[in-house]
Amino acid sequence: MIFKFGLRTQIYLKRLKGIVVFSEGFVKFLKSEDNSNHLNVMEKVEHIGIAVRSLADAIPKYEQLLGTPCYKTEEVASEQVRTAFFRQGETKIELLESMSPDGVIAQFIEKRGEGLHHIAFAVSDIRAEMEKKKADGFQLLNAEPKTGADNKLVCFIHPKTTGGVLVELCQEKS
Ligand code: ZN
């Protein structure tokens, strides 16, 4: 059976398809936990990373927006970023400013402007979780856990395999 849709309907259907494809990718990512192993789970959203041009400008703005003071700033030299943290209940907001003009955050802002950069999930065993995600077809951006801000071991997952969201796994360093 062939339906002829008007242009507006076609555009609408195209958009709808885009949303469905995105949602399927993200749901697949969220469901990638194997319930048979309860030790390896994405425990909670640990923090949300936001790329900003200037911490000096962004910190007072976010303090006003969130109604909570920035409790820590920290440089992560290996990533060429300066970070600022806010606590929002169980979750944190992490602002990221590039320390160099060609750092990853500078490149991100150049391409996409300031804004949402990544979502970080707490895990209890980052190596096990990395193995699992790799086996499930997600592309890890670092083969070994690396030292991130806030006393964490971190690993990033490529957004092209998670429905467009840069995902961070993070484990509290013991
Ligand atoms: Zn982060």
C-alpha cells in the first residue's frame, strides 16, 4: 500500500524517525547492563559536565541559577581543563573550561558552542564496566581508566555509539 504524504507530514515523520533512532540508541545504552551481574552497574548520575568559555563568568551565573555555592575548583592538567563543582542533591554539576586554545573543551565550544558536554555515571568497578560496555559494542575513548577531576578514575564512551551523548564512567579512587 502506498501513502502519499504532504510535505509537512513528511518533515514531521522525518523528525519523528530521528527522535526514535536517537531514543533507541540511548535506551540500548541504558539497558546494556546484564542483570545477571549485579556488581557491575551504572549506579547513578554522578555529575553532568557543562562546557563553558570562562569559569570566572560561569561560576557566579551558575551559583545564581542553582542556588548553591561552587564548593571546589580543580585543574586536570592531563585533560587541559579547569573544573568547578556544584552539589545538587546526589548529583553534581561540573563546569569545564579549557586551559589551552586547542584543548578538547575549546574544540567542543568552537564546534558546538557552550553547553551540555557529558553525563557521568558512577560505577564501582570501572575496569569491569569498561569490558562490559566494550563487549556490548560501545566504543571506549580510552583503553585504560585515566585520572579525572574530583578524585576519580574515568573512561569516556564515544557519543556515536550512545545515541549522541558523551558518557563518562567514573569510579571513586580508593
Ligand atoms: Zn566529568
